[in-house]
Amino acid sequence: MAQRHLPRPIFEYIRGGVETNASVDDNRRAFQEYAFIPRSLVDVSAIDTTVSLFGRQYRSPVGIAPMGLSALSSYRGDLVLAQAAALAGIPMIMSGSSLIRLEEVVSIAPQTWFQAYLPGDAQEIAKLVDRVAQAGFSTLVITVDTPVAANRENNIRAGFSTPLRPSLRLFLDGLTHPRWVCNTFLKTCIKHGMPHFENNYASRGAPILSKNVLRDYSDRGHISWDHLRTIRKQWKGQLVIKGVLSKPDAATAIEIGVDGIIVSNHGGASWTAVFPLCAYCLKLPISPAIFRSCSTAGYGVAQMSSKRWRWVRVVFL
């Protein structure tokens, strides 16, 4: 259905990963290696799927991960996702590469989390964190696995690029998808103007057609754990980092004082030749040095041994 509705460049941006899609394919193959072994004649009449996370009750241990450029696939897509998550009683993480202002989303869905791609300048990081706090978010997610812009060759082959470059191919593809053109793109432009990356900084970011978009996403190679320490001191709410796959990184994050870790390889959309996430989660060590216990079914609780035991939620979305 999505493939029929969306122009090919938009659809391939959502479906594809980096380079040859090797990591996307590896993730899928690893997931397909596992299956359920059901138990029979078990009383499931009182099954309760609710979970408590960061002081909130959710109806299910499943959430909506951050999805960039959602407003290109559906009109005001981030608002739709946030409202749907609120109605379903599950967490939703708003993407830092959203085309809708974060203040607008949290105003209609106050339980939404916000995910940030950190600016390259320390002062800009502080301003962005202040903006998120002032907007009313209680949970901040920092993505740490994109120090440079991803090499998404498949996007270019499909006609999608960052920044988005108008072309005859893109124009013709739009003509064959009139509902998307009228109900999403033109409706957005008429009511809200050309889409911008609204949440890269404390102020409005570049429009999707601007060459400055690449600059905004390419100046993070120097960001280190010291930046996270500074954020931890500044941010008073729940702090989660997304994109950790190694035990040493998990240990460092917990020592700094993060409240949660999202174990993620970015769905194969940031790195290639990384460990398939499904297989990796089942190989997480149960060790006093790092993890005391861990569950891959929705969320787990991990325990870290340093000067004293600390607890941290490990969320799989």
C-alpha cells in the first residue's frame, strides 16, 4: 500500500539503508532465524501487557522509534504518529530530523519523547537541550551512532538526496502519484510553506532543498563522551542514548548517568557491516561487570557494577 501511495524516492528512503542495503538485509535474515514455540493449555485470560517505564504506565512493551521526514510520507506525519501512540498508550520518539516543530508535537502529545542529533557546536547543543526542556519534554534521546552523514547510495539511485534536489525524474514520479502530491506535498507547502528541518538547532533549520542541510548533518565527527557528560548535567529529565552496540560503550553511558540505552544499529540506515541487531540482543552477556539481567522482549532491566549497583532501563524499539 505504501509503495503504491508514495513516489519511489520517498518510499525507497523509508525502506532502504546505507550503501547496498547489506545491513538491512542482515537484520531481516537474523530476525527470520527465530520463531515462537507456543505452550498449550496455559491460562492466558488474565494476561497483562502493561509495563512501567520512567515512572509512566504503558499498555504494551512496544513503542514507535524515531522516523525522520515522516511529514513527507503523510501530511503532518509526526503529529499523526504522536496522536496514535497516545491513543494506544505506548511511547513514541519524535525524530530530530522532523519537518514539524517539536513544540507543536509535545503540545498535543505530552508523553512524547524527543530524539536529538547533536549539533557540532557545544553552545548550540546547550541551546537545543534548553529548547527541548522548555517545550515540555521529559525524556531526551541522544542518537550517538551517526558521527557523519550516512552513505545512502540507494537513495541517490532512487532519486532521493539530502538536500532534496528537484529533477525531471522526481517531477514525473510525482505526476504518477497525484494523491501524495495533492494531499501531502502541496497541502504542506500551501498551509505551512516549504518544509524545513525544524529541530536540528534551537532555531529553525534549513529547508529540505538547501545545500546547508548536508552541513548541518556532517559536523559531528568530534563529539565525544564529554559532550554527553555535559548534557547529563544540564538535562534534568530522563536521558536515553540510542545506537549503542558495545559493552564498553554501555558501561561508559551508565557511569555517566544515563537512564536508558536503546540497543540499535539504526536499522541498517547509518552503518554497513554491523552486527544484526536481533542476533546481537540474544548474545548480550549476563555479567556483573555489565549486565545483571536482560530481556529482549520489549524492554529489559540491566544492572551495572561500578562503585555501587545502578539500574538502567534497556529499551528495544
